[in-house]
Amino acid sequence: MNYIVLDLEWNQCPYGKKKEDPRLPFEIIEIGAVKLDASFQEVGTFHETIRPVLYRRLHYMTRSVIHMTEEDFQGKRTFPHVFADFLVWCGDAPVFCTWGPGDLTELQRNVRWHIEHGNLTGRWPFPFPFFYRDVQKIFSYSHEDGKMRRSLEWAVEYLQIEKTEEFHDAFSDARYTARILQLLNPEDVRKYTSIDTYHTPSKRSEEILVRYDNYTKYISKSFPKRESVMKDRVIISTRCLICDQKIRRTIRWFSDNGRNYLCIAQCPEHGLFRSKIRMRQNADNEWYVVKTTRAASPSDVDAVKNKLETLRQRRRMHRMN
Ligand SMILES: [Zn+2]
């Protein structure tokens, strides 16, 4: 098993959003990757500049961030060729590692676009469910609160890694990310998995449930209509983290912003749990949810109660005006 630490650079429509292809807003122009073995030793590298075929001129932002011009792409290979070689280089069952979730989304969008345009053939090259490691997230779990997200450069400085190369070059960013990964606790890297949601479950039997140390994460199938989501019995059900029994909600699902929902549920044997639903849209604009459940301390329950109370007061005020 290899870890493939990946970083991409992409270009966007130089003539503005109105003229872009909505199926491919970001066209990959560089792949940089470092291969680490199971004990995080570097065993290979991959680096190639890619000649864009959709947006052949560089967007001014791209130009300023990556320090490249159109001439740098002359004679380079296009995405389908580079990607095919990249996949072979990755080897069997690679574990992708990226700084934040964005790169894998764009990689899959590029693959899908080239499949749709007949430039790439063969089966979909990524697994389902697609587990990966978000190094930015693991860094936060290891060194901060698990919620904060830092820039790559910030983490490099924090870990006192020598800054030998420029940032915003796919290969040097992959190198820095690999260096950070090597300095993280291997146990954290093993257990803090992320699940890519470019493809979401298409039916109930594909739904994903993962148990982490102190919480569970559930990813639902998708629904064409948003209104159907919070009516689905499986989605709104609450289960005990310990005995897995369905448990009764003591504070019913409520939402403060229409996207996130909260509730408190109680197992007669194992106490109180807090569930959170985040409503999301997938690549086909269908609605699905990510539901997390964790044990709730008395102060967690108070926080949820306060939120609900504030919301009720706001509504009352609204009605009075
Ligand atoms: Zn229980």
C-alpha cells in the first residue's frame, strides 16, 4: 500500500465565469505527487505540466499565482495521457493524501469531463466509497482543535520545515504536504480518514456509515428534491453510539440556517447523544446529507438548548414586527 501525496494546479476560463464550461470550471495544468510507502518513506515522485485543451489562455489569477505563461505549455502532453501514466505510477489501491478536499474534487471533474468528451476510456478509476487522507484536517486534529484549517505555508512554518521551494507549484506543494505527513503521528494518519463525496451513494444499500473513535459519520443517498430529505426516516433516525439501538429524540431536529440541523437523543442505558445533519449538494446537484453523532456532555446539551431558545426568540420578535 502506498500513500500518494497529491497537489494540482489548475486554470480557469480567462474570459470570465459566463463563458466557462460549467462541467469543467477548473482545468488541471499540473500534477505533482510524492509516493510514500506504508512507513511513510518516500519511494517515488511524479511531476508533469499539462497542456490545457479547454482554456488555452491562462486566467490572470492563474498566471500570477503559478508563475507560468502559455509558452510553458507548448509541446506538453494533455490531461488524458498524463493521467493515464499517473494512475499506473500510483500502483494498486493508492491512498490519496491532499491538503484540503479540493484537489480530489477537481481531479475527478477533469476525469469525468474527458470521459464525456471521449478522450478517456475504461472504467472509473476511483473506488467507492472513496477514502482518502486530508492532511490539512489531520494536522488540525494533531496540533489544534480539529476544526481550524490552516494554509500549507502556515503548517510548514509551525512545524519548522525548511522553506526551500516556492509555494503554489504542484510539485513543491506536494513535497511540503508529504513532509508534514511524515511529521504527523502515524496513528492519527491511520484513523482520521476522510470520505470524498464527489460521488455520493445512489441508493440505500450504498449508504456509508463509518465509526470513528468517538463519533459516527453517515453519508446518505441523494434526493432530487431538497424537501424530501428531512422526511426520510433513515436520515432523521437517531442511534446510540454504543448499543446501536434506535433512540428517542429529546430535542427534535431543528435548523438555524436551513443547511445544518441539530438534535439531542437519549439512550436509556448509554446517555445523551448529539446528532448533526449537514445538507449538501453533489456533482449532479442532488441533495444528500452528512450526519455525525457523538456523545453529548451536559454543556453540549445546554448549548443546543440555548441555540434553539435563541432561534425561538428571534422568530417571536419577527412575528411581532
Ligand atoms: Zn445505547
